Amino acid sequence: MNKIHPKYLSYLLRLWQVEGEGGSGWRASLQNPRTAERLNFANMEELIGYLEEKINEQMPDHADDNEKSL
């Protein structure tokens, strides 16, 4: 991770709607502006799950505190 701003995440978010047999839905992609790496997500649950994972990686001390309080 970037040692200058270790608790800073930045992405370009793209959202678009798709039509399918089961109705409409949303797709998403995140692009890292520093590396140009692009990740695609089939639905909003995948996108939110990925972002939660990245946030938890940035805050390991808080993750331990949350587990202890459960």
C-alpha cells in the first residue's frame, strides 16, 4: 500500500444499467487512478463487499475491536 497515505483509497467509479431476462440491474467498475487497474462487478452487493474488504484492510485495529465487542 502507498506508504505516504496508507489510510487513503481512491477509485474512479463507473455505474451502468443493464437489461436482462430477469429485469434490469446495475453493473459497476472501479479503476485505481494510480495504477489504472480496473475491477468489474456484476452487482452492487459485489461492489459494496469489495469496498468493505478494502476498508477493513486499512483499519486492522478497528476490525479487532469490533470482533471483541460482539
